[in-house]
Amino acid sequence: MPKSVFYHAGCPVCVSAEQDILTLIPSEQVEVVHLGTDKSKVTEAEKAGVKSVPALVTPNGNVLHINFGASIEELK
């Protein structure tokens, strides 16, 4: 079964959202990607439709933007 992917940048808004996501979705069903430390994944996030973080990309490709921590442009 495909996983959801949770993208974040490590800011307090993102960390709080990550904790909530991992409470709602079992950790084996979600990949957490810290774009602040793994810049190589920024392009992947953009291709998935992520405009800002924190964001959750569901297995069927929907992008759920959660609050607003940083734009994808700021992470480049």
C-alpha cells in the first residue's frame, strides 16, 4: 500500500503538525521528509504539488497544505 508523505521544514508549526499527523496516521503508513535538512527532496515535493510546508501528500496524490510554515520557494 502506498504511503502518505509529510513534508516539513522543521519550524515550530511544522513540528507540531508532524506530531499531530503521526498521532492520526500510523508511522508505517507515512514518510516524513524534512526539507530543511534534505534539500534534494524539494524538487520531489514541488512535482507532487506542494506549495508550502507543512503539507501532507496522500497516497492518491492529493496535497493537503496544513497551516503555513514556509513556502516551497523559501526552501530552495
